[in-house]
Amino acid sequence: MRWCWPRLLVISIVGVFGYSTASVYGFATVPAGIGGLIYATQPLFIVLLAVIMLGERLSLRIIAGLVLAFAGTVLLVWDDLIRAGAVQPYLAGILLLLFSCFAWSFYSVPGKVFIQRYGTLSTTTLSLLIATLPMLALASPATIDTVAAMTLRQWLEVGFLAGISSFVAMFGWTYATARLAASTIGASLYVIPVIAVLAGALILGETVTLTTILGGLLILAGVAVAQFGPRLRRVRHEQNAV
């Protein structure tokens, strides 16, 4: 079995490394709930990459979905835009999270070929190993001091992030990607913003404002328009034919 190493390197570094790094730095300045709502844009990036890389048609529904999602994103940051002191780091975090959504979509679209050809476990393991190498370059002497001062709870949290949030979650995603339609996979991402907003409120005590709810609904509406428009039209056509 021969691997196409150049392509695997690209999707691992851009997709896995880009996603992980941008997420970490993004969530440093963005609340978990709002970050989870930003993650709802991932299906839109998947659709866009399908247009660019797979030659699918850029339709009006995709454009409408992008406009709605963009409006929702602006609404999410609107409260902070009027507070000058919080604008720069907050917007930088939003942009990093948007890039992480693009990076993960980049891994998902061209990576499906690898998953189907070489298997879920092999692709997941090699992608994580490749992405780990550039991550080591981000370490500093302070990293050793931080590790030495970590408590048991912090070690458990890091273990959860590395084992569950990284490997298990990525393995489950790649396994499903190889066996389910892209629309079905994309639809599963709707769960992320709901869990993120609830967890942010219940665990971290984050405030859920009206603009957060409205912005999240606009993003979800944009994704729904872009992703499910053809399916709804097809269903209506079949009903009319009957």
C-alpha cells in the first residue's frame, strides 16, 4: 500500500495543525459559546471547498447562505465592536476561529479520499503525528515550567483534550466521513453550537445575550439555506409529481 505523502502532508499540516493551532489561540480571546456558534460555519466552508476543489456549481443558495452567516457573525461581535478596548483581540480571535473552520473543512473534503483508501485509523494516526511536528516548534522554555506546575485536574483536562477531543473525536469524524454523505456529516455540526453555548453558560458562567442568540440563528439559517436548499426543492418536486 503506497501513500501519497505530499497530499497527506498538506491536508495534515493545513487541516489538522491549522485547525488545532487557530482554535487554541482563537478561544483565548473568544467565549466558548460564541466560538461554538462560529464553528457552525464549517458546513459552509465544506460547500465552498466542494465548489473550488470538486467543481460543484456556485449557486444562489450558497451565496445567500454565506450572506446570512456573515450577518450572523457580525451580530455576534457587535456588542464588542462598540467597546473599543476589546475590539482588536476579540476580532483576531473570531478570525482565527473562522480560519480553523476552513482548515478542518480542508482536511475533510480532500481527506475523504485518503480515509476511504487507507482506512480511518491509519489516516487519523498519521495525520495527528504529522501535525504534531510543527506544534513542537511553538513550545518555549516556559512550557517546561508550565508542565511542572500543572495540577492533577489540569493533567486530566489535558488528557481529555488530547485523548477524547483530539484522537477519539477525529477518529469518529473520519470514520463517518468515509461512510456517510457529505450533507449528513455537515448536518451533525449543528450540535456543536448548541452544546458550546449551554456548556459556556453552565460550566463557565458565560452570559447568553440576545445578540448571541440572534447571531447564532442567522449563522444556522445561512448554513441551512446553503446545505439543505436542493434537498427541500427535490422533496417538493417529488411531492408535486405525486
